[in-house]
Amino acid sequence: MDLLLATTNRHKLEELSYLLAPLGVTPKLPGDVDRLPKVSEDRPDFAGNARKKALSGAQASGLWTLADDSGLEVEALGGAPGVLSARFSGVDATDAQNNEKLLAELADGSCDRSARFVCALCLAHPGVVAAEIAGTARGEILNVSRGTGGFGYDPLFLFTEPGHDATGKTFAELTEAEKSEVSHRGRALRALAKKLLTLMNPKP
């Protein structure tokens, strides 16, 4: 089964491909498809951006398309960086620059550092939104980075949900398998998995 992944973020492509592998889905990357348009992520929420990217990719490719929009919401910042997570400190910002700005914004040690990662997924076929779902992971923002894995804000995000082996570790301290068990993206994709397979392989 071919499924277009409508994202150019290398790290998201790697995570989605890893999570889709057990489903027997063959991910098609944007570079595999001709004339795939660049989509402006200008919606006010994750779901809106994911929907826009999925519909655009499906229309251009004629394929089932899965789009992801995700980011970090910090309580003390009123939900920021939110949909601007990837460009928090500028359009071409690096992960290090975004992390540096986040720490600067939280420099007052008395503020609420609780946060959550959010992932919105949208599955679409040309002209049709077939399924939408979101996943979250709750934690808090540390004062210093920990771990060398992951990407984005992972080194600063301490996973605090009780009852998991990953509790008390940053996402950057987890293996790929450990992270997929508790991450916002892993949770969203597992929730979507059964519906995805049913929609893409309808019974005669």
C-alpha cells in the first residue's frame, strides 16, 4: 500500500516511516511525487494545517496522503510556541535557536513550566478528508538540555506522565522505540492505524 507522507521535515518523515512499518504501509516521500506543491502552514491550529497539507498532497498526487502538524504548547507562554514551534525564533531557525529562545522566555524560574506536545494527523484522498485525529504527550520544560536523540524541543521536554518506563526522561534520552510508545505522534498514529488500513483496503 502506497501512502504519501505530506511533510518535508526529515525528522518527521523518519518517525512516521518507523511507526508505519508494522502496518505494511509503503511510505511515499514528497521527492517521489512530481509537482507536489509547497503548502503554507497558515492555519491557526495544528488540525487546520494538517488538513490543508493532506488535501493538497492528495489532490496533486492522486494518492492516499497522510499529513502531520505538530508542536509544543507551554502553559506559561499561553500555549506558545504552538503552530509556530518550528519557526519560534525565525523562519529559518535551527533547533538550537528555538530551544534558546524557549529558555529565554522561561527565564523567570517561578513560572509554570508544564507543557505538552501535540500532533494532529489528517488522512485524505483527493478531495476528501477521510480521518483526523490528535495525540498529546504531557511533561515540563527543563532549564538545561538532556540527551542526544530526537529533534526539536526533545532535549528540554521532560516526560512526566506516570506509569511509563519513559517517565522522568526527556524525549532526547529515549530510544526510537521508547519514544514511539509515549510520544504525541506515536499515540496519534496508533489511534489512526485501524481506520487507515480499513479505508485504504476496503473489503469488496
